[in-house]
Amino acid sequence: MGCEYGVLLPHFGKYADRDRILDGAKLAEQLGFDSVWVRDHLVFEPHGEMEDPERDFFDALTTLTAVGAVTERIKLGTGSLIPFRHPLHTALTVGTMTHLVGPRVILGFGAGTFDREFDAVGLGGLSRPDLVESHARILRAVWGGDGVSYGDDFYRFEDITIEPKPSGDVPIWYCGNTPASARRAVAYCEGWMPGRISLATHRARIGLIERLAAEQGKPRPSIAVIPPTSIEPTHDAAFEGVNVEGLLRWANKAKYWVKPPSGAFETWEDLEGMLIVGDPDEVAAQTRKFEEIGTDHLVFDFRFKFDRYLEQIELIGKEVLPQLRS
């Protein structure tokens, strides 16, 4: 099977609204996309180089449930869910979702960015990557059995049964872009999903994952990515509204990345992989590079063009997906 393709839902910022979210998801399903995705925050602090300053943020799992109610087959993914909920609460919510909308949830987890979110719920100062692992282990335990007792540095409970259990498999993916995130994906997840990442770094992480999986005798996790994307009928129009300078500043602060030959990210060409931008033919060519290095699932992030969200989905669905699947 070839690469699958999804879209990030506009559930945050200035253009977050019911109709754009639900109509966009229905259109994506109609045009043959494989998945829709959400981010996750409790206390939302917009990234200045990537999004407008509006703090509206629709809850991740509530949004996916609503989308699932108006669609039939499209997969529902979190990229990523942040571990500020109690894992038993997440277990009940996700199990319920699968009975309401079908077994089509992909549960991507990430360690999060903002300390304030964890401070606000009494989890400040804890190791967030270890929290992610704790959540994964608890979810699998209570989804796989009854009368579960569990204890670690974060959670402890006795004789717990959670119903309904998921009506099908719920793969757990680790979301991050560092070498450590790749190692964690191999250790206890079914997939690995970075957000913005350079193509060269993505290739290096895939190599690491494949080597670790072979050494540990495990299947290679699914490889995904969520690149910011802007597509328009012409090359120049696609760059309108895209904050290239902000992306360059962000890329130059990233740790453990493969740098361009100059040693710094200086031009939009240096952002290869971190930004898909252009007319339909250019977008198809840039997207195909991810599949060529072993990416299994690519999610188009239209946050630069949420004001033209349906048009972006239509251009990809009608003029890019047929090229990629031909």
C-alpha cells in the first residue's frame, strides 16, 4: 500500500468554527483523503511564526467525535494528544468514540511544549516523555483486560475496569522530531509522527527507526509527518501569507537536525520538508519526496491558509492526489 494522506482540521485560531471543521472533513472524505487530524492544548499559546494570535482552541477529542458523526470512513487522528488528562479518562473517552463513530482512531501522543499547561493541572516538573509512556501502558492495560491494577511514578490504581473498550485496534504513535522521540516510537508505539521537520532530518530519523526496530526484532513503526502546506493555482500565489522568515527562525533553533550545507537555514529552499508550497505540480513533486524516503502517512497542515481551507482541500484532492496515486 502506498502513502496515505490527511489534513489538519482548522480547530484553532481565528478561523476555527463548526462549519469549516465539519464541511472540510466531509469534503476531504469525498475527495479521497485518508484521515483528518487535530492538535491538542489545554492552555493555548499560539506559535507566532506559524499562526495568528487568537486563542480559540476546540478540544481535540470532542472535535474528532463531531467529525466522526458526519463522516463514514475517514480516519481520526491526534497529532498530538498531550498527557495532561488522566489516562483513565482518555481510555473511557476514546473507547466511547470508537463505539459512536467506528474503530478509526489513531492516537498520537506528544510531550507538549508549554509548562503552564502541566503546572495548571498539578503535573508541573514531571518528565513529560515519561508521562506519555505511562499513558500508553495504562491505555493498553485497561483496554486489554478487566480488574487492572497498576502503579508507576505518576499513577496508581487497583482493580479498575473501563468499559466500553475500543471496538477495534487503536494504534498509539509517538509524536516528536528528536532522536529520542524515534527511540520511544520503536520502544512502545506503533507509529512515529513529527510535525515540522526538514526532509534530510526526516530521512535520518527513518534510518534510525529502521535500525532500532531491526536490532530489537520489532516491526518498523508507521512513519508519518505533518508539513505546513500552501497550494494555489500559481507558484507566486502559494507564497502569499506564508511566513517563510518565521519558519527559518524556528528551524535555526531546532536541536539535533541535519543542517543545510551552509550550516544554517537561510532560504525557503532550505526549508525542504518543513514547508510544502507551490502550484499543484510543485506540491505533488514535493509530497512525493516524503513517500520516496519511506513515509507512510502525510498530513497537510493548511494553517497558513485556513481562510481558504475548503479551496486548499479541493486543490489537493482534485489535482494532487490523482498524481500521487497514479
